[in-house]
Amino acid sequence: MPWTAKAPLSRGIRGRCPQCGKGKLFRGFLKLASCCDVCGLDYGFADPADGPAFFAMTAMSFPVVGLALWFDAAYAPPWWVHLVTTLPLLIVLCALPLRPLKGWLVCSQYFYKAEEGRLAVTNTSSDGDAGGFDREDGRHRNK
């Protein structure tokens, strides 16, 4: 399958290698494999950090909290009923999308060549022109 804008999403959700689309991306539920078992791509570049958890909790908390508020207003149950209904629902609905979200973020990092941000070197001269010289090759620029 050639690379398209849809490739990171479809490969990530299926848990497949971002390069070949055939190898496994995960070794466990959320543990990334060290490399692709088909093409040998090293997954050392991948660092989704807390992204999948943030997206899952953000997306799922609104409907679950809405349901809990409706349930409380409609039936006025004791607090322990929320602990045995709403809390498990929230945990399950947040845990289920973690793997597809993590796969999508890892494949997107590979596809878009994401890397750690670096600070740019800024021009420190007072005239803002660095004397009219190019820093790359040292030749004078024409204005």
C-alpha cells in the first residue's frame, strides 16, 4: 500500500508497522515491540508519551459525566451506586481506545518525521541583519 494521508491512521489503529503495514507494532496491550518483525524498522523513534491517555480521557469523560449527571438527576441514587456503575464504565471506555490511539500516534510520528523540538539560533546583532552576511556560506547578501 503506498503512503497516503490515511495510512498512519489505518496502520496505527490496526497496530501494524508504520513502514511496511504488515509487521506488529505492539508486543503486549500497550507495550511497543522493539522492531518490526517483517521489515526490521526500529521503533526507537516512537514516543507517544501521555498523548493516548489524554485523548482517551478527554473524549470519554464528557459522555460518561453527562450520563452520571443524568442518572443522578433522574434516580438520585446513593453515592456508592455511582462507584459501581459510572466509575467502571469510565475506566473501560478510557482503556479500550488506548491501543488504537497509541498506534495512530506512533505511525503519525513516523509518517510526519516528528522529532524532539530544538531551539532555533536567533540573530543577536543590533541591526537585525548580521552585517548583511549569510551565515551559511559567508557571502555578502544584496539588499
